[in-house]
Amino acid sequence: MQIQVLGPLSAEVNEGSIVPTAGKPRQILALLALYPGRVMPVPTLMEEVWGTELPQSALTTLQTYILQLRRRLGTAMGPGNPGAAKEVLATRHGGYLLQVPASSVDVHEYERLVAEGQSAIEAGDDPLAAARLRQALALWKGPALVDVRVGPILEIDVMRLEESRMVTVERRIDVDLRLGRHSELLAELTELVARHPQHEGLHSQAMVALYRSGRQATALDVYRRLRTRLIEDLGIEPSPQLQRLHQAMLAVDPTLDVLGGARRGSTFDLYAA
């Protein structure tokens, strides 16, 4: 079985999809897929599907959804595997679990690659770090579970995954900046700061990439527009490290150059106290 949750939900067995069209069974499959090999308690599954307002028939309906998923699984596995669907989508005391290897779910491959990338950063191997983080991000095909109606449990998981994705993007850009790839990053960072107009970390990366590309005035303009937005929208000034980055650009600080910059750490913390 191959399962994808980093984008539209996909679950295939023998190249046949087992993803149901109905919304609630999709939620159940998505939640089980996020935690392969782990028993998902019945109350958790019911809370995901119905929230705190459980219908009287909740348990019976949940069992029906599990049966529907097993039928789709059994059809995909073929007639030569009687009972196999019940082994893969197994019943345990108080819950259900999807008995598939974690490596068959894209999110676990993503997390493995991110961990390898972080280890490479700590070892000072930026080329390997950039490669691993880029491989991890390539697994994303859109927002997590973009075609699944999420309830209170999946909503937390989706938020966690999207935050992890953003952190991974920032780390990969930091590594690329250390490798002198500032010009290659300009288009990506222009889009990112437009999508995240109050994100100081991305703005600091955009400023450094522009500055190193010989566009000091544009880099300073990125700061000016962010400062105006923060003051007007939130009534706050940019953080001290971003203000120091701005002053360093005005002073043409050699630390901002690729060769003079820090060998590790984030661009945002380049001028941290």
C-alpha cells in the first residue's frame, strides 16, 4: 500500500485506489493513515467525524464506515487474499489500526528526510542538507489533506504538518544562502513574502538574497514595506534582529557577504543579540 497525505489524500493497493468518495470515511482513512501501526481509539475517531455532538448511532455508523473501507481494501487486494483486508485494517480492543509500514506513508518519508537534512546541517555538510531538505519538500503535492474535510483531530495534524513544511522551507533557504545560491532564490522568496506578508524570517531571507544579488535598495524596500505593515496591522515594530539586519545593510556590513556570513544558523538570527 502506498499512501499520500501531503496534498490530496491518496491510498493505493495494486495500483487501485481505496479512497472513498464519501467525506466521513475519508476522514477515518486519513486519520488511520497518519498513524500507521498505532491503534486509533474509537472515541478519537468519533470525535474527528462528529465533534462533541455525537449522534446516538455514532458507534454503529463508525463500524459501517470501517466495513466500507475494508470492502474497498479487499477489492483492491484481489480474491486471492481472503481475510487480508481485516488484517490490514485491523480491529483491536477499543479501536482500529492500519497495519502498514510507516515507510509506505509519504509523511513518514518526509520526516525521515527532514531529520537527515537537519543532521547534515549540524555536521556542517550544507550540500547534503540542501539535497535532503529539497527531497523532503518535493513530496508535498499541495496543502496537507487538501481534499479531506477535517474535524478537530485532523485539524491539529494538518496545522502541525503545515508548520513543519514552513520550517523546512526556511531551513532549506538558509542552507542555499550559505551555499551562495542567493540569485536562484529571488523568485521563490518574492512569492513567499507575498503569501506570508508578516513573516519576519522569510523577509530577512529575501533581504539578504537581494542584497547579495546587488540589489541593496530593493532589500531595504522589503524592510520598509514589512515595517509599515506591522505598524499598521499590529501596532508593533520589527524585531530587534531584523532592525539590526536593516542597519547592517545601510552600513554595508561585510558580515552580510556569503564568505563573511555565519557558517550555521538561520538568516533571521544573523544579528540576534
